[in-house]
Amino acid sequence: MARLDWNTEQPEAHLLPHLERWCAREGSPFVLRSTAVEDTLFVVDLDPAGEGTREGARELVYGLVSMIAEPTTVIVETRQDGVDVFDVTLAVTPRQSTFPKGHGHLVRLRVHTA
């Protein structure tokens, strides 16, 4: 991602439709609260649908991430101010693609669990 030819695509166009569709499906464990673009970071706030707990958040977030995953996907989990935070790096390197440049996204999923 430090390469000069790295390309960060528009997350609202490339990621948001998948996240909206996943959260809107029947039985989805999350409600999409809000999204925002902060420089190169796509911030997504999620609320549990129903009886969400912190213990179950990781498994459910990984299911959501699978909808937007790239050949290289890295997830770093922390907790900040009572919110579970999943910093997700999505990347396609030039060797993984027919495009000559690497591209991907930086996504922060914030899960507001009980």
C-alpha cells in the first residue's frame, strides 16, 4: 500500500452496496448505522440487530467482511470507548490481478455492542 501507484477505489461505490445488501437481508445480525469517508479510510458503524453481544461480534464481523474481501485481507481488532473496532485492509496486488496497479481499501468497522 505504500507504493506510489497504489489505487484506493471509491468505497461508497465498490463496498457500500455489498454492506447494505448484507445488513438488509432477513436475519442479518447487524443494522447499518452510518458510513463516512475519512481521507482514505471508510468508516462503517454497525448496531447489533437484536440481542447482540460482544462475545459474538467477531464471528459475525468476519461473515460481513467476507462479502467485501479481496485476495489479501487483514483484520486487526481492538476496543475503543466501549466499541469493538475492526480495522480491515483489503488489497489486490499486481500479481493477484490483471490490472497493472495494486488497489484496495482501508475499512474501519465499528460495532456498537451491548
